[in-house]
Amino acid sequence: MRKTLLLLSAAALLAASACARDPAPADATAQPGATAAADPAEDALSYAEPGKVTTTALALDLALDFDQRTIAGTATYTLDWLDDAATELVLDTRDLTIESVEGEGADGSWQPLQYTLADADSLLGSKLTIEAPERNASIRVAYRTSPEASGLQWLTPAMTEGGKQPFMFSQSQQIHARSWVPLQDTPSVRFTYTAHVTAPADAMVLMSADNDPQAERDGDYSFEMPQPIPSYLLAIAAGDLVFEPISARSGVWAEPAMVSRAAAEFADTEKMIEVTEQLYGPYRWERYDMLVLPPSFPYGGMENPRISFITPTVIVGDKSLVSLIAHELAHSWSGNLVTFSTPKDAWLNEGVTSYVENRIIEELYGKELADMEFVIARNALSAGLEDMPEQARALAIRPDVRVAAGDPLTEVAYDKGAWFLEFLEERFGREAFDPFLRGYFDHFAFQSIPTTTFIAYAQEHLLDKHPGKVTREELEEWIYGTTIPDSAPEIVSAPLQAVDDARAAWLADGTLPPRSATDAWSTQEWLHFLDGMPQTLTQEQMAALDAAYEFTGTRNGEVAMRWYPLAVRSGYDVVNDDMAAFMQRVGRRKLIMPIYHALVQAPEGLAFAKDVFAKARPGYHPITTGSVEAAIAAAEGVEIPQVAQ
Ligand code: BES
Ligand code: ZN
């Protein structure tokens, strides 16, 4: 019975998490009355029982096989048996073949252990239960991955920039690490790791560990990650990768054709590290490198420790989209250093990070740009809230409320979370709030915590320390409430107001803003110009905009993700060829899902979407494929089993 309830709540949770920053479909609401895990710190997305036994260190010995599209090898866990009565180690797996399980005896010899691999659950994968009556200090699992592993993408040479060598990369967040390593796949467990990896000699292998910029490319690599990390930060990539430094501790890994452009685009990274250190204390991970992935990467960025994985779609030549780097870097404090203990507390990672990101942008590029980005995000939040179920509009669920959590990955976690911190900053002043946040990162460094721990810490170190500024009720309204509190600070951006005026004038009588104004517009102003357009425009209006600004065929994905859906809704099919090319070239969900969602609203668009998807699919990452399939199935009224996003 308990297991059924657990799965039910997990189903609701994942059903809602259609994709990061993509609003949840309206029907994907948490079921009122569905029971969440009783303990707020319990992770409904993992079978592991970390209260009984916990992994403190992981040693991987892996071989990458590009022909078979598999990883095979062993994972060895150093274990801390916390519960005196525990004799079982429960691991998460998905689509893994388990070859053997052994435990190390007191005499140092390895003996086989009994184990059971349960039938697969479509959301959680297969529970691996290992019998360890001797409570071995080390257990070793030999396994191989499936070519369809949800956390890996294997690319043919044709799908890379250089076109000569194959490429592979992992994306473990949220629950895909289990598809390439059997482990306790919950962020409440932190472990250090080492890895020995073999690959074809011409492939460079990188991991979320101590990559050596001077490493010899010989097909045999060793890694060490001495800081304890949660499983979703385990990462690997391999391909024709070269390094270009930005500073002594930072640089870019990319395919040779891309690396210099990337290093130029991200040239401010060292400055970003320095301003974040000044605000929030030392960078504790030694190197900070970035790996530019092929355009099929399903996200914008992933904060894998020491080496953020980055979409090439932010390399536009003018540094206008580098807030993504500020974001992934900020996770080195909020997320990687202080981590949510369950994905239900996503705002602790993404909200705090979005706030820190904005502070970095302000320090480096000024308040005007920071405010523009804030307003753009706040408008996306308002739009997102409209089609979101009530429950999903809260940052977190009260510990005593027995309903499943809503979508952890909408604008709520990011932008309402950041807005909440802006509110605290405004009330307490930076002179009090900055040291508070710095103290929070220090106090909980290398720990995983739930929202309730954040609240208790804020109560003691902010509310009680500076009485009369913010009440407990206000704090809880921000966290547990389902609206934007009236106490929300109003941020206005004069340049964006000018854009509003320009748009309104054009909509009223067709007068476009003067060239002298638009020539000076930043990317953010253009995005805001498009964001504020009505749902549909006339053909003439679309054609006029296109003639003036050449939106169709844009190389800027942020423009494309706004222009093409508007074109679809307006029936402006002039864009179709360029739009289809964009959908085939790019796999980043945030950029292409709005187009698919717009297309599937009408039968003709649905047919077009299916046609493009059929061609694009071989190049898409499994996560993107899952999202597109779900959008098409929803439009066709077909029920498909929930899979992890
Ligand atoms: N950690 C997230 C990506 C993520 C979240 C992957 C949840 C899987 C599940 C990353 O830091 C992120 O937020 N990326 C954003 C970019 C950012 C600038 C908002 C993205 O990919 O769009
Ligand atoms: Zn993030």
C-alpha cells in the first residue's frame, strides 16, 4: 500500500514536470488527496533508503563503447551503515543490465552477494535490492548500460560540428544518473568519487571532476572528485574536445571549430567568479570550466561541478546571453554547495541561483541590464502562472500538507524564488542580506537541506536578528502561498518601458520605432518587444515586422522561440522552412517546445510538427524526444505512460 502511494505521488510530481521552465500542462495537477511521502525530507523519486545505509564514496571503472553505444564496468560503493538493523542496500537503476554484485569481506576478499532487480517502473526505473547480511564496508556492482539510456546521448559524427568523430554526453538531473550508474539516486546522499574510464584513443573524456586541461588524449583517463556531491551532478562527456583557457582557473572545452568563439563569448567568466566570491565567499571547487555541447543538448546549461555543460545556442557573438553562464556558475554556491534534499525543494537550487545570477549580472554589466532580465523573467512568470494549477504556484509545500508536490521546474522555482530573495534584500538591505546569504552558504556547505531548514535558518539569522522588518507570516506567504504577495518589490525598467511604448505605437497605427532607437536595442529589448505582442497578428503585421527586422531565419534562439510560435498562431507560414530547420538543428527544449506547443493546437500544425519531428528525432536527446512525444500525444488525446523528464 505504502509503495503505491509513493508511486502515485511521484507520478503526479513528474507528470507535472513536463520540462524545465516549460509551464506544466493544465491537467498535470497534483491530485488533491494524493498522499505525499509522510516525511518532508523523503524523496519520492528514489527507491534508496539513505537513512539505513548511505554511500560516502563511489569508485567507477568504465569502458565507453561508441559502436555499441554502451558504458560497461563496475561501480564500487563505500558504505556507512547507519541503522544497526539494516542488511540491505537498495539502489536505483534504469535500463541497466546487472552482471554481478559482490561485497568485500573483513579479510579483503570479494564474495558474491544475492540481489533482486525489480520490474521497471516507467518513472522510477528498477529497484535493485542487494542482500548484505555482513553489512559490507564496500559493495561492487558490475553492469552495462542500454543504448537507450535516458541520461546519455550518443551522437554519430554527422551530428557534431567537426563531423569526424562520435560524441557522447550525460545529463543526470533529475533522475537519470541511475540510467548510467546504479546508485542511491537522491540528492540527500552526497559522495566523493573516483573514476577510471577507457575510450577510443581519439576521444577526450571529461567528467564533473578534476579535468586536466593538459591531459594527454590517449583513451585512458582517471578522475577524482574530492568534494562530496549528490548523484544528479555526476557527469561524463567524450568526443573531439579541445581546451582554450580564459584564466588560470577557468576555460572552455569544445570541438575545435567552436572553441575560440566560445572562449571569446565567455571571456568574462573569471570576472564572474571573482564578483561571486566577493559576495558569497570563496569558490570551493578549484577549477571552473565550461563544456560546449552539440546543439542537441536538451537544456541551456547544467551546473555539473567544475565543468558546466552549456548549449551552443548562447554563443551568438555579442555576449548577450551570458547570464546563462552566470546562472550555472552561481549554482557552485546555490545547488552544488548547498543542495535541496529532495527535488520538491527545487526553488532552493533554482530560485536562489536565479537571484545570485542577477546579482552577478548587475555587478558586471550594470543595473539596467539586470533589471531588464528581471522584468523579462517576471513577465514569463506571470504568463506561466495563468495556466498553472493552484498547487504548482507555491515555492514549497507545507510539511504537514499531505498532497503531492506540483511541478518543481516551472518559472515558479526560478523566478518566484528569485523574487522572494529580492523581497528579502529590499526589506533587510544589502548590508544585512548579503552577509546572511553568505553565512547560509558557509553554514550548510556540502550539505543537502529541505525548505524547512532554510526557513529555520532565516528565522534565526535574519528575522530574529533584525526584528521588525519581515514577519514570519510574510516569509511563509512567499514560500507556501500560491500568489505573488503584495509585498513583492516592483522592479521597473525604463528601457523596457520605452519598448512597450514603441510596440503600442506600432500596434495602434503601424508606425515602427525609428532606426536610431532600434539600432541601439539590446537582445533583451528585442525579446521584450516580442514578448508583449498580442496572441496573434495579421499577415500584414507579421510581414511588416519581418521586412524591418528579419526575424525569420534568426540565429538567436531566444528570438526564434518567440517569433516562430507567434508566426504559427498568426498563420504566417512564410517562416515554415526556417522554422523547421531551427527545430531540426536545435534540441534545447526551452527553445523548441513553445514551437511544438503552438503547432499542435491545429490539425495542419500538428501534421507539420509530426513531419518535422520524424526528421529531427534521430538527432534529438531522449529527454527532448520524450517532451515532443508528450506534446503530440496530448494533442491527439492519446494516453502515454509517464516517463522521467
Ligand atoms: N539545473 C538546471 C537544469 C535542470 C533543471 C535540468 C532541472 C534538469 C532538471 C540548470 O541550472 C538550469 O536552470 N538551466 C536553465 C538555464 C538558466 C539560465 C535558467 C536552462 O537549461 O534553460
Ligand atoms: Zn539552474
